Amino acid sequence: MDDGSDREVGTSSTGAVLRGPGGQARVRGPMSLGRLSVESPRPESRAHFDLMAGGEAAFARILKRIDEAERSILVRCFEWRDDATGQMVAEALLRAADRGVEIKILKDRVGMAYEHLEGTKQSFFHKRIGLIPRLQTWSLMTVYGRWGSLRQKPSPLANALLNHQMVSVSHHQKRFDHAKLYVFDDEVVILGGMGIGDDFRHHNVDFMVEISGGGAAGRLAERYEGRASFDPARSFDYLLHSFKANKPKKGQRVALAKQRLALIASAQKRLTIEMAYFGDKACTAALIDAVKRGVQVTVLTAARANIIGDLNLWTCSQLLRRTRSPENLRIVLHPRMVHGKAIVGDGAWVDIGSTNFTSPSHGGYEEVDLFCRDAAFAKRVEDAIEHDIRDGKAAKLPIRYRRPYVVVERMLGSFHGRKKKSKVKGRNR
């Protein structure tokens, strides 16, 4: 890896031809999942993967793809801040719309509280704040001792997007959609952990990945709409949770959570993980089991996350205590906010996208990850995580955390993790 903090690397892999109807259809809604396998992939059509490590590289690529788009652009986002980065993306989308590109933006209203709390404290779309969102933002400000802003400045760029005849914006619904996803011309997919804002572009440790060729966008549409299950014979597929396609019975975990746990259980030699947020007890137990069976487990997270920071540190403490801090467990705390969500197993497969090790990610929110079994790409992701680890510090017991905050943060996670499908009925797809 190079010495810069913003790195862009790529590799190619074999993929699979589409077996469902319609070829490369546009992404219009959510998809479904199946059982996990890490057998040898079936060589068919070729896909290409580019890893963007760091926000500078990621947003340079996103803006380039927007400027090159000819027919359509889909944007799904949880957070979109009204700052320099948010305005750059909006300006690029308006240029595309002016040249006749059809643009669809699905912006989740759930994320507005974080837009009002962090960064410039200005939301790009959510300028009018009702009573319940105000109470939610006040609660976050009280819990974390940070003063946000409930006074929002008008955004001419947001108004221009909302009023452009080539742009469709859905931003009033509580979609519980945590995905960070772009689809260009029904051909190229960019996904990962980055919202739209200066902190994602300049400060956070994070990843985005571009998937092109191999029917990448068409496969995403099939999975998201529930027309295809996870295919273990493919060399790449999408691990995702959608309210439209996934219908777990009461008390059952969604397929995405099951498959990620199966991924962790399948590791035989090593697991290299960069993760923003923790709290899902099943994930913690799976990592402990991996350590106990001799797998070399490396975990990189923030020394102090922007939210649920005490729950994160408590989880790190539990990992060390319950395994007795063996040599095959390495936990590294980074001075910057680690916002990436990536798992590399045995140097052979990668799970990278928007999904945290939390209850909301494993049932309450819609999420989209790339699952790829390409050793060259796995090495690039693993090398990028090791590069980030250089700036961190190894965690040792005792780890300090505030126990009352752990209780509150776990309760918040459980609440969001129990969001029902009925909450999102009637959403504009």
C-alpha cells in the first residue's frame, strides 16, 4: 500500500451471468438472501472491483461517475449534510439532470437527527424539524453532551433538486434505510460506509467499493427486488436486508445477520475486521468463538466513536476478558472515527458495505454489502485495514468505559433493532 491516507486500488474477478428476467434492470427497491457458502466460485462473466480507501478517493470517483452518467443515477443515503461535500454532490447531480440524466434520490428521514447533531449541523434536505425529530435530536445532544442545531438555513441547491423535472427525491419517509449506494446507468454500482458530508470525505476512516461488469447492477436489482436468493456458486453477490424481500418470522434473525455469522464461523485461519459500531451479542459471541478455536482475529475500531462509543469499548473489553487476551486476538483503537464496515476472512473473501455489528444493522435497517470471493481484492482490503492500523494503538485491559452509557446505548440499539416492516409501508420506491 502507498503512504497516503486516501488510496484507490482495484482488481478484477469472475462473476456470473444473470439467470433471472430482465437483464440489467434499474434498482427500484429491496432484495432477498439465501444460505452462505465459501466454495470455489463458478467462472462466468467478468466483474471488476475498485476499492476506495478514504473519502477523498471515494468522492472523486463518485463525482466522476456522476459527470459521466448518460441515462440514470440512483442515490440511496442515510446522511446528507449541507456542507461543501454535500453541495458538491448536489451540483454534480444538477449538471447531470440538466443534460437529461434521470436521477432518483432516496434519502432516509431517520438520519436527519445525526445531520443536526454533527459536522456543520445542517441537513441538506431536512430543514423543517417536527416535534418528534426535535425530541430525538435533543435526546442525542443530552446523552452525548454535544450541542447540535435545530435552526436550519435554507438550501437553494436542495430546492433546485426538489424542483428539477429530471430529479425524483423521496426524503419525507422514515425508510430505516442505512445503505450508502449509487447506481449509474444501470451498469456501475458504488457502495460502502460513507454518507455525504465533509466528515466522511476528510476525517473518517472508511471504505467505498465500485463494482462494474459482471451484471453488477442487474444482480443488485434482482436481489433487492426479491427475484433472486444469495447464490453461493457466484464469485460475488450482495449481502443485504430489505423490508420488501426479507420476511423473517417473529423472533428470527434476518438472512443478512445469519449469513454474516456463518461467514465468521467459516474462518479457519484469520479474520481481519474494520468496524464502526458494535453491540450485537451474537456477533460478539461469534468473534469470541473464532478466537477460542485458534483463528487470528484482528479488530480495528475507533478509540472514541461519535455515537455508542461506550458500548463499543465495552464490547472490546468483553472480547479481551472472555478470551483472556490471547496472542491470536488483536484489538486496535484508532484516534480518528473509524466508520468502515469490512470483514476479510482467510485472505479469500470480503464482506464490505454499510452493515455494522449492531442490532439495527442486523434487523432494524435496510443494508447493502458486497460479498466477494476474490483473493486479490481480499488482499487489497486487508492491506488497507493494516494500513489504517498503523495509526492506532493496541487495546489492553482494563479498557475504560462508562457503564451507565453502555446500558443506555444498548437500549437504544435494541429499540431501533425492533423496527417493524409496518413502519415503512407505503414508502415511495
